Amino acid sequence: MIALGAHAEFIIAAYVGVFAGLAGLIGWTVFAARQTRRRLEELGDGQRQGSSAQ
Amino acid sequence: MTIDTTPKMTWWNRLSHPGQFVALTRPLILPLALVTGVLFAVGLWYGFFSSPPEKYMGDTVRIMYVHVPTAWLSQFVYATMAVSALGTLVWRHPMADVSMKAAAPLGAAFTAMALFTGSLWGRPTWGTFWEWDGRMTSTLVLLFIYLGIVALWRAFDDQLRAARVVAVFTLVGAVNIPIIKFSVDWWSTLHQPASVFRADGPTMPGEILTPLFIMFFAFTFLFITLQLAAMHTEVRRRRITTLERRAARGDAR
């Protein structure tokens, strides 16, 4: 790891904050996708997901 | 009408059918995710190991590699929503409001990240985390607009009715985008003027521009990936609502 100079804590905090936020966004997107897929299967629509209409 | 005279289904028609849209775009998710991962790995390597400290900013220039892409996305996502709003109001495209709804929380998150990284860059550079100048204040207003749109979607049970109200609100809020973009030119602000997207070309050296552009594409590809996945989820969510209503009426298949 390179030396980040006198303001290393600001640089580290910026990257930790952003990547924590990105992890949250990705996790939330995957969780919501799985939850809806599971609910559709419970409703007996599991096979029709790709071609389901509104 | 015979089979010969029946109009062929264009890609536009296919994209307007939620099920067809999901079927057509689902194979894109994995390749997009892989490209995003590679871009982030290369961008971070360049940002931390190949990019030198900047003449004036020193090492804090590395914050730019996450600040500039998130600030760009805060506006690009809103532009995506504004185009989708036009799609809802003018063309009544069935996927337009799905796109609008999926993009709003993503835009809010990227705007919050831009404000967060900007304040962490501002403290060592300007001596303050926050200043009520044109660029920062208009970006904060953008965050509130995003949160308002997310709240508005949740306030309606009827999503088609919500779509029209949100579309109008989104188009009115779009006036803030040129204010953010040109605030540094119109007013005397603490925030520096544009240094990358300029008519006469970027003012930054190549070794800083390279990681900046790689991270810019990494974040943009991440948005496209998450947007598609969120749109698929929204299509499924509406299908669930339809099935649950049918079940409640007692005529579920």
C-alpha cells in the first residue's frame, strides 16, 4: 500500500464510505430480486418469470 | 389482416412488453457485472499505485476518483429519470415508469456519496467540510428531490397513477440539473470550475485523467447493471401485485 500523506484519514474515510454504500446498494438490489422471485414461486408463477406480463 | 400484412414486432415493441424486456435484458446482467468488476479493479490499482500526488492537492486527489464519478452519476441518473418521465407522459411507454422508479433510490445513493466524498475532500483542501455555495447547495437540493420522489412512489397504491404524478414532479425538478452544472460559472463559488468536461479539453494531467476515466466508466457500468436488475425486480413486483389481487378476488389460476 502506498503512503497516503498527511490527509490519509480523509482518503480512507471517503473510500470506506463509498464502498460501504456500494455494498449496501448491491446487497439491497440482490435481496429485493431474490425476495420477489421467491414470492412469485409461492404464487405459482415461478416458471413464467421471464415471460410474465403486468 | 393476413400473416404477410401483420406488422412485424420491432425491438421498440418488444421492449415495451415487461416480460419481453426482462427476457431480452436478463442475459446482459452477468457480462455487465463482470465488466464493472474489472473496471473497478483496474481503476483502484491505477488510483492508488500508478497515479502520483497532484501538484496542489497532493494525495487528496485520490478522493476525486470516487467523487467525480458519483457526482456525474447524481446528474446522469436524474437525466435518465427525466427521459423516462417523458416516456411516461408523452409516449406512455410501459417500461418508462419502471425505469423511473428503479433509478430514484440509486440516484439518491450516488448523490449522498458525492456530497460525502466532496466534504471529505473539502476539509483538507478548503479547510471546511461544508459551504453554502451554489454547487454544493444545488446538489443537496438534488438529494432532497430524489428522496421526495422515492417517498412519492411509496405514497400511492396505484402505480400507474403514481407514475404520472412522479413524472411531472421529475420534469419540474429537472430544472435543478443545469443549475448544478453551471453554478460554478454563474456564481463565485468555493467549488472549482469544470476541469474535465470542458470545451477546450481537460486541464488535468494524463496520469490523473486515466484512473479518473476508468473509475467513471466503472461507476457508470455499475449503475447500468443495478438499474437493469432493479427494473426486473419492479416488473416481478407488479406481477406479484396482480396475482395477489386475483387471489384476493378468489379467481387465482
